[in-house]
Amino acid sequence: MARRAELNILLRTLAGLPAIGFVVVGLAWWIAPQFAGTHLRMDLLGGAGLSTQIADLAAFFLTLGGTILIGFVSGNRIWFYPPIMLLGFAIVGRLIAWLAHGAELTIDMIAAEAVVIAILVFNVRAFAKQKACSADALDCAET
């Protein structure tokens, strides 16, 4: 049981760090878009494009981080599914951009997104196991 608790703490920490990072990046899009864009290797657009870039990217990153943090606070694993979907769609979008539109293939960004997805999936499974264990303590005591 102690080993499972330690693993759960590790999984939460591994997911909590990017969650905080996502929130910081989202806020940076509102406060310092040039800084945020530079760190994402992105030129800032102008006019309505800049407005869309700031709004949509802030929303994307704040939703990523916010839903992960809500999942931890509430203890409800359902909150991990939106960031898993957002990151998964981001990976698909990067591949489409590369294959169909001549964009640079950003393997490092795809790998980082895939790692966070994996961490979140492990957290979903851990939350499910934890819930099952609290419902049937005898069964979990043996594993």
C-alpha cells in the first residue's frame, strides 16, 4: 500500500509540474505575448490575427493547466480527459502541418506532448485504481 501511495504522489507531481507550466504559459500570452511566442518559436501576427493568437493560445494553455489542476483538487479523473484530447489534437495538428502544409516537423514538441499525455493516462488509471481500492479495501491490500 505504501508503494502505491508513493507512486500516486510521483504521478501527481509529474502531471502537476506541466499543469503549472501550462497555466504560466497561458498567462504569459495575456501579459507578455512576445515572450510567450518567442519561447514557442512563434512569430506574432498583427491585427485580428494577433488578437486570435493571444486569445486562442491563452485559452488552450489555461484550459490544459486548469483542467489538470481541477482534476487533482476534485479527485475526479474525468478532468484529465480534456487535456489528453487537446494535446492529442495538437500532435495531430503538428503532423498535418508538416505533411500537408510544409511546416517544420517539431519532434521535440510532439515528444513533450506525448509524454504529458502518457503521464495523464497513468494518472487516470491510478485514480481509477485508488477509487476501486477505497471501495474494496480487502482486494487492494493483497496487491
